[in-house]
Amino acid sequence: MNKTVITLAIAMLLHGLMRAETMPSFTEWHDLQVNEVNRLPMHTHFFAFENEVLAKRGDRTASQRYLSLDGLWRFDWRANADQRPTDFMAVDYDDSQWGTMPVPGMWELNGYGDPVYVNIGFAWRGHFRNDPPHVPIKDNHVGSYRRVVEIPADWQGRQVIAHFGSVTSCIYLWVNGHFAGYAEDSKVAAEFDITPFLVKGKNVLAFQTMRWCDGSYDEDQDFWRLSGVGRSCYLYARDQSTHLRDIRITPDLVNNYTDGILDVKLWAAGRGDASLQLLDAQGRQVASATVRAWDESMPKQGGARLEVTSPHTWTAETPYLYTLVTRYGGEVVVQKVGFRKVEIKNAQLLVNGRPILIKGVNRHEMDPDGGYVVSRERMIEDIRLMKQFNINAVRTSHYPDDPQWYDLCDQYGIYVCAEANQESHGFGYGDDAISGTPLFARQILERNQHNVSIYFNHPSIIIWSLGNETKDGPNFTAAYRWIKSQDASRPIQYEQAGMHGENTDIFCPMYYSHDRCRAYAADTVATRPLIQCEYSHAMGNSSGGIKDYWDLIYAYDKYQGGFIWDFVDQALHGTDASGRPIYTYGGDYNTYDASDNNFNCNGLFSPDRKPNPQAHEAAYCMQPFRFTLLKGSPCTVQVQCLDFFRRDSNVRLEWALKADGAPVCRGEQDWQRAPGECRTISLPLPALDGDAEYLVDVQMVLRERVCHNCVTSSFCNML
């Protein structure tokens, strides 16, 4: 045997060993210590375009480096995990008898199985015992997908990445019969390098997901338990040897919050210079830098600091965004950035040096028709409602949302408490809760790492949340410390850490009574802001105590608001026995599956985003102006502006006098909105007849349906 043959034999042997190491064991879906195989490392969400024009436009579908995987896939559904096909990934597999399933799309809303709504307890509650890491075989539905994709000819020689936006509960991926990877954590994207498995022209992509996997023990949220693909999926191509791997942007304000600093860190493959250009909202350059990037055996980090004198600052009231253009090799990446600083000082949460009020809601990613599939148009509708009803903050209960949601919160101005996809409510919080043991350490840490690593760059995110309703302890201490090591610019909250626990910077209880809130707010020893992560449960004829909460919030500096549970009723569209349209809840589907019935209908708004009565009560309590009729002076009113940053002249004060409900006279006065200003005005009322009941209505209205602080005309449409 000559030397060439020997070398070839060794190469083939090594290749075989490498292939053997990456083959799935099919135990991954019930192993808490194996949550990914061949998954690419997490990075901040961005798309690398081929030129600056496309990058600034921001539409990845227009790029020649993008190929959508959305649409109909061939689909096979099995009722039990042990019935799943095991050879469906083969290129020559006959799927002609299969049905179809949209991507994105949820099985249960497309004719396969029933939606299950459970508040507390895992979806198999009442039928199977909890036995982590194992999950049931019976009733563990399995969906198998196949699709032929034609790879563009000009992608030859490039690295091709498969991006799956959100798959519940896990994903096994094959390309042309080769195993490409496995991933859990259903509310963040999974990416895989599929380059080695591609051929010219047509390629077979196949993936399989289980209704339940070991990750389901960490996804016991109070919402509909659905299965399938919840967000867009696509392929993208990049240069094999020279590309950006990650970009992290940390803003800061210095010199008494007057000047801006932008710390930018880059990780790249290849050697060369990356250029950074910071543009204002009018496209004018305000700063630039060059960063050296290289890659030896490991991805290296380069960094730059951009400084801007007297920048426009970002807040929920004044959402001014700059544009950072990064050029590296043949790639251009554009990201929106905002100059803002978040701190906790003197037991208060500060943004840009000023204490704010959190007029928040908890928001599930839920649509009455699509379930987990929520369109951009629906997201914009949600933000419009928030603006109209004086809501300025969202807790992403209880998992990361579609990246588009954070982009919109950046653009339109919503403070975000960004929560990791971690809830093990079904185990409880007692000393014997298995979620507090090392068995769950990897899951809890990784899910927090995913959340921070992907959404790091959004100025709208002012708080990280470690998750929800899982036993506190060392597992969360590890997550807390990891986040602090990566991001010193934001506080962290975790409800189960309580008032004095190590793993929270904010005291964020659930449903704390008025008396307990008052006692904490008046306690001069307590050093953490009080911001309830959930309060004012808005179910049915509810939220009646919200004014009492807000009276306390306005009275005590340390009490800075909270997040109402919740934003929208989660019911789905359906029909009754007569075919009439109804909103459905868990018990409407069958008598076998666990159901907490209509407990998911507890929103300020209906599933179709129509305001429930309590929405108006909440809007009144959280309005940006307070009016007080001064005692002894029946026609003197004190007006306080509760904005912290916004100032404009686009408002006017209107008043009307009514006698026994009938209008007597009215007036109006132009107004210059100034943050925090408190003014006293006298109303020119006529002499009053003592026999009538007189009421004075005072309101602040917009002069025009525009916002003079906005950067883009689209923000004006929020009002």
C-alpha cells in the first residue's frame, strides 16, 4: 500500500469517527444535561447583508444571502413518541401520503391534536407522574417535517446556516439524510451549520419535534401548551472564513448624563479591519472607529469606544435611535442603538439619572388565530394599544419574544423587562422542589445565557429577569452571576429571590397587598425598588384595587409601579356546537387533557384587542397628568405632569362645567408639557346655583395626533 492510499484510509477513518460522534442518540429529548448538539453558539440577533443599501433598508428577504423556509412542509403526525418514523430523513423517503403543515404554524390549530391550557402543572397533569428528566411516551405527539429546498447557485463555496426561529418543544434536524443538530429552549432561535451536507441544486431538509421533551419541565408557563414552529425560519449564507460572529453594544451616559459613550465589542472569523460608523436619525455621521478583527484557533474579540457629545437620549417617552453600521469583509450589519443609562440609586430605578414609574403589563406572545405565531402587524397593534392606554413597560412573560418585538419596543418606546424561558411551577417552591437541585443547573443557566446573548443590544431592555415561579437557590445564583459578568449596565430581577435574596436587584413580588406595599415603601432600611412583577389580576370584573395601588406609587418614591397580569385574554377563536363563533378555553376541546378552563382570560384586552372595562380604569390611573381640585378654592386646579423626559406643546387643557349632568360652559388653555412640572390654574367659572350638583371635568388632550418628540412619522401613529 503506497503512502497516498494510507493517507486516504486514515482520512476516511477519521471522517467516520467524526460522523459517529455527531450522530444523535435519541436520548437528547429526555436528558437534562444534553440540551443541544451541533447548535451554533448564541449571538446577538442581526443579519449580515451584502451591501449598505440593503442593510439600511433592513429587509433581509431582499438579500441574495437569504432563503425563506416559511410555507408549507410535508408533515407527519404521530400520537405517541414511540410511533415516530425513524427513517423519514432519508433523501428517497416516500412522503407522498403525508399531509402538510405551515411553517410557522402550530399543530393544534391546524388539525393535529387539541390545544391544552394549564396554569400550574405540566401539560400531562393528571395522567403521568413527574419524573425528570423523563417525559411521557404516551400522548407525546411527534411531528416530522420534510421539504425540498433549492440552494442558489451563487451560494457555492459559502457557509450556509439554518435558522429556526422557535420550535416547541425541541428540534432534530437532518439535511440530505445527515444529522445536522439538535436543540431545546423553544423560545429562542436555533442555528446550525449545514454546509457540509449540502449538494448543488435541490436538497432535502427534514426535522422532527416532540410535543414534550425534558425542556418542558422548564416551560411550565401559564399559557396555552401548543406544539410546532412559532416563528419564521430561513437559511442564510456567509463567507466561510471572514464573517462577523457577534456584536455587543453597551451604551452609557457620562458627565452628568450629558455625553454619550458606546462600547462596541466584535467577535469575528478571519483577519482584517472592521469599520464602525454611527449615524443620527437624519443619517449624519456622528462618530466612527476601526476595529482589528482576527481569528486564529478561537474567535477573537475586538473593541471600540464611540463618543458623542450631547446625544439625543433614549427613553420610552423619547425613543431616539441612532444607527450603527458595521462593515467587515463583504458584510454590512446595521443595528439601532440608543444612548441611555440604567441604575439603581437610593432604592430607586433610574433611567438617564431620573426615577421612572413602571406602568407595565405582562404580555404573552399569543394570537387568537395563530397561537404562538404573532404577526408584525399584531405586534404593532399591541404597542399602539399600550401607547393609547398609558402603558409604558412590558415584561415578556415568561420567555423571550420574537426579535421583532424588541425592535418595535426600541423604535416606539417601551421599557422591557426581558425574561428567560424558565418556569418550573409544577414542582412548587418548597425545600423538596427538584428544580432547586443540580439536576436543573444546566437548564436554568443556559436559558438565561440564551436570553442575554441574543437580546443584549436592545436599548428598550432595562431589566433582565431570570425567569418565573421556580425555586430560588444556587441554580439562579449561577445565572445571576453570569449575567453580571457579561452585562454590568442593567439590573436583574427574580421574584422568588424575595425581599432580601441574593439573586435580585429589585424587590418584585407578586400580588403584594396594599398594606404590605405601603409597609415596604415606608421602610427606610430596605434598599431595593419595589416593582411588582405581577399585580392587579385583570380577570373578569377585576382590577378594582388598582387606584389604591397607584395612590401608593405616587406617594412613595421607592414604590415604582409594576406589571399588570396580563395584557390580553389568551382565548382562541373557535365555534360552539351550533357553529357560532366563540372564544375557546382549555375545557372546550376535550375532557381528557388537563385544563384550567378560562383562567387564561385575564387580560386588559380581549383576544381581538378590544379593551375590556378594566383597561380604561388602568389607563386613568396611569395617565401622564394628575388633576387635584384644591380645597377652599372650588375653581382652582393643580395640574401635575407625570412625564419624566418628554416636553412639547402638543397638548392643551380643556375643562367643562356641568350642572346635574348638563353642560353649562367650557374652556381651554394651551399647555407646554414639562417633565415633572406642577402648576396651579384658576378656572373662570360663573356663579353657581346652590340647588344643582356641579361637576368640573378637566382633561389634557392632544392638539394634533402627532408626537413632536418622535423621530419617524410611524411613531406618530401610536397616539
